[in-house]
Amino acid sequence: MLDLGCYLLGVVKVGVVVAALGFSAFRIRQKLLPAWSGSPARLVEIIGAVALLTWLSELLGSVDLFYSGTLIAGSILIGLAIWFLSAGGTGGEAEDGATHRPQASPPVPGPAGPGPLAWLVMLGVVALVVFHWGITTKHALDRGIFNFDSLWYHMPFSVDMVQSHSLTGMWHVETVFTNWFYPQNSELLHAVGIALTERDTLSLFLNFGWLAVAFLAAWCIGRPYGRGQLSVVAVAILLECHTLVVREPGAAKNDLMAAALLLAAIAILVEAWNRRSRSEEGSHLEPGWALAAAGLAIGLAAGTKVTVLAMAAALSLAVLVLAPAGRRWAAAGWWFIPALLGGGFWYLRNLLVAGNPLPAVESIGPISLPHPERLQIGRPDFNIAHYATDTGIWSDYFSPGLHDAFGALWPLVLGGAVLASLWALFGGRDRIVRAAGAVALFGMLAYLFTPLGAAGAEGEPVGFAINVRFVVPALLVGLALLPLPRQLDSPRRQWGLMAALVLVFLLTDRPDDALRDPSRPFALLLVVLALAIPAVLLLARQRGTARARVIGACAALTLAVVAIGYPVQRHYLDSRFANDGPQEEWIPGMDLDSAYRWARGVEDARIGLAGTSAGFAGYGFYGTELSNEVRYLGVRGPRGAFNAIPDCADFRAAVNAADLDYLVTSPFLNFLHPDQPVPSPEARWLRGEDAVSPLLRSGPVTVWKVDGELDPGGCGSANAPLHEVPDTPAS
């Protein structure tokens, strides 16, 4: 599937882009925030590198030049430009952006932490999280990406970016939802990986980077108060929860990316605050580069997932309140301009196409907003507040869903996050902690009114358990704040909290279950390479080991990862959607497993999909080499609308217009009862047509070979009126 030379070329391409943009981000941070060091500096540099890659990709994609060669050339040019501009030294600019202000003061030491042993406890907890994530990733390596949303739109969006070399198009994957209007910073990063390596293997590991960012941000929130280890262990309880472990590793889900970026924005603000006076009267968030870095992080989060917009708005308000009274307009500029640059691309695209940056918001009170009309609806989008007083819904859906998501101790997890946020708001040790508590609480409240939070027919919110992930960003912030109260300044109390957090972690998430999984050798290897060895090297450097020796060890580790990566990728490509194991492990289900197996051997073909079951699982049809052009057949409408084709004649004409090599017909996916698909008429519309012939049948799914032009006038009695277009029943 992929020879060694191609693999090594992909490694070199990725290495060049990462090295060039990483160097650029480091020098920019060094120039603009010279007094920052250690973990907060690394966090700012990560945000900067992601922003540089995002901006470069958006620039190239806006002019149809999104190619691996242009990405590499652009990264090198950025690196050379930054090197040239910063060659004069780091300079002495103040961190608040004013050229003649004095350097910001270093952080005032916080209360003593629980001691060196806390490092070992923290690393052990983090290792268990990485281990469990490794188990899920190995399952994807053995079978292929199996996460529903990744097969539905995350990965198809990424591949379409690569195939079209553009980011300005709308990629229609089905006709029920309008997810082509979603912000796509996450999909863009997956597209970069695919463009550079010509495969999707990196996508299985990308979320490990965001897992690291979430832990780093939690550490930076607790660090100024001597609680870094405690904040990390607290957020680990959520990062190890079922709702993330089964969806984020080995997939292209973006919930953690958005949450980690939001947590990073708060962490940068906490560091900036603690670098100024700690006196209650004089403390404020000074406009400047630190504020810009935090604004950039929140913008990247908003450009990843719309569910963080409420918390982004609350944090923006907090920033303005905490800015000096006479400099709030300046603070707004330092905050909002980077935020818009980080996430505004996709909302601007929506505005140009639909006349509305958020087309899903169809009205504000009595005011109707521009939006695409939808012919089909997957399921009603009730929110949780709709069922606030319905005890039957709580007992039948909400409580079981929360148990599945956060484990047996879910009341402690949720209650701990809520109480920590309340404590921070009303009794926080400084104004930045109180502001963070308010932002977390607002996020939890907004979650109760989020559309699709309790999706499903009236009285049947089957989507609650899946969409409980929408509250993860708010819970992460709340748990990161849990160890910060002044009442925990005593080392003995901190150790008591550490013991309680570890106990909750072990009992509610049950990471020990992963120890019995057959994939544990791979997960253990991942822990050693990604956590244990880097931790040893960091400790060695802190204890005075020569820089050259540490760099040499890092180079050896990199070579080891590259060497191991080749057989891992070969195994993945050989197993990806082969569906040759136990039937219960076949992907994606819905009678499409055989069609997925067939598509593995198809290259450079144009494949059309009809019936939303195929649309919701379209990714497998791109083939192992991602060279197939896959298109869902529908009708484009005004304001970015994309709807089902209403009759046989139009459907046959659409097949002709798409110039297909193959066509896959499938039933309409019933979101309320997935095991009871609704018949879709496309296969019937092909009866009597000599230009197509069936290659494969599996239940209601058929793969057709298209050998010529279909006759739109030959439908006869097969032509279906508009009312036969399937729709999910209301109950």
C-alpha cells in the first residue's frame, strides 16, 4: 500500500513544516514575550504554531493553492522571514506592547505545592489516560476509523480540501444536516496531514496533541498557585471519561481540540495576571501581547466548534471587565483582532455564501435570519432545558447517559466542577480566578440551552448521551479551578485533595479495564515513547545534563518513533476497512460493510452516493489511497442549501452530470431508530436502466457500475413525486 520511500518522504515533509513553524512560533514568542519561560511559554508557542499553520493553509486554500509543495514552501518562507526579522535579538519590548514600558514583573511565588512526590502521582495518572487512549487508537489501527462523525463529515471535509486544493467550497456529504457550515479548523489540520503524507494515518494520533495541550493548560492554570499537579489530576478525571475515550483517540473528532484551546486561553490569562501585582486594588489585564495570545487561542477554539462560542463570549466580557478602566478599547483590540484572525475565516465564508455567519441560527426572536431551507430533517433538536422538570426523562435518558459518559461517580464529577466554579466565582483568591469561575458556570448554563443537547423526538432524547460532550469545555475549566481555593494552602490538605481526586479517577473512569485489553502492548509502548522517555529527558536536563546529550537523546527518540511508525502504518493500511474480523467489529455497519471492503481496492474513481445511510458514512468510499472523488447526489439551492433530489428524472440527470464510474444506493438513516432504516427511492429509480449494472448487494445497499448515460425520460412508473422523499418521522 505504501513503500518505505514514500513513507520517509512523508516524514520529511511533516518534519520540515513542523520544524519551520515551530521555530517561527518560538522566535515570535521570544521577541514579543521575552520574560516568559517554561510551560507558559511553551503553551504560547504551541498556539502560535497552530495559528501560523492555519493562516498559511487558509491563504493558500483561498486561491486554490492548497498543495503539499506550497505548504512546505510557505512554512520555510515564514521561518526564514522570522529568522531574518528577529536576527537582531529578542529585544526588550514590554509584554504589554508599549515600547517604553518596563518589563513585566515575574510571577509572585504562590503557596507551596504538595511536594516532589506529587509529580510521580501526576505522571502516573497522565500515563493511565494516555494508555487508555492508546487502546482506542489501536482498535482504529486494526479496523479503520470507526467514529461516526469522523466517517460522516470530519474526514470527508479534510479529503475534499486536499482534492480540491481549496478551502472556499461547501462540501455536501448528505441532505439532512447543514454541517458544511461548521467551522473547520480541526478538519484543516487533518487535511494538512493528508496533503503531506498522502494517507490519513496521522489523523489517528492528532488528538493526542490536543490531549497534551489540555494537560499543559491545566498545569499552567494551577502553577502560579502551587497547584499544577492537582489541576492536572483533576482534569484527567474528565479526559479519561468514556465520552472522550471512545470518540477522540484514533479519530477526527474536534471536541477536545476546542476545549483544549479554550483552556489554553484561560491559562495564558492566568499567567499574564500573575505576572503583575497581586494586590486586589492594582491587578488588571494589561493590553498587550499576552492578551493577544489568549485571544488567538479563543479564536482558534471558536474556529473549531460552535459549541464553545458561548464561553468565548463570556471570556471576552471578562477580559474587558478585568482590563484597566481607561484602556478597555485598547484591550478589546488586542483581544478581538487575534480572535477574529484565529477563527473568523469560516464565519466569513458562511456570511458570503448564506448571508449569515451562523446559518443554523434561523431567527432571533421574531426576526428571521438568512438561512438555507431544508427538505429533510434528521431529528428534532430539543435542548436539555426543555426537559428540566420531566422526571421520567431524567430517569430513562439523562441519568443513564451521564453514567455512561462520566462513570458511576458522575454526580461527584459534575458536582465538583459546579462547586469549584461557584467557589471560584464567589471566593476566588484573585479576580482572574473569579472570572474563570464565572466563564465555566456560564458555559454549563449555556449547555442546557444548546440545540441538539437532547436531540430526538418529543419524549425520546436519544441524542443526549452522544451530545453530552458539548459540556466538556465548561467542566474542564471548572475542574482545573478545583484545587485553587486558599483553604487548600496547607500541604496536608493538598495531599488529601490529591488522594480524593485519584480515588475518583480510578473508581469512576475504571482505567484498569484497559489493562485487560489485548491491545495493551501497543498502548504501553505509546506511554513509553510519548510520556516516560520525554519525562526522563526533561528531568535529566533540569538536573544539569548537558544540552547536547539531551538533544542527542531526543534525536534518537525521534528516529525510533519514525522506525516504529512504518510497520504501524503498513498494518493500518492493510487492515483499514477490510472488515475481515468478527462481524460485530465491521465498519461502519448499516449494511455498508461490504461496500467499504469493495472500495478499498478502487482508485481514482468518481463515486456517487444516494440515500443518507451512505452519506453519513461516506468516508470509506475514498479508498485506501484517498484518490476516489466521492460526491453525494443532491440539489443545490440558495444560501448554501443542499437537498434531496425529488424525482427519478432529476436523479438520473444528476448521475449523468456527475460523470460517475460507480454509484452506491442506500436507505435513509433513521436517527431515532437506526436499526429501522427508512426506504429511499434511488435504487427503484434505476430499474430498467441499461447504463447501470449491480456489482454488489448487501441488504438494501447496492453498488452499481455506471457504464454510460442514463435516460431521464425512461423512468415510467418508477418516477416518484416529492412526498416520497424520505423524512424521519416525528415519533
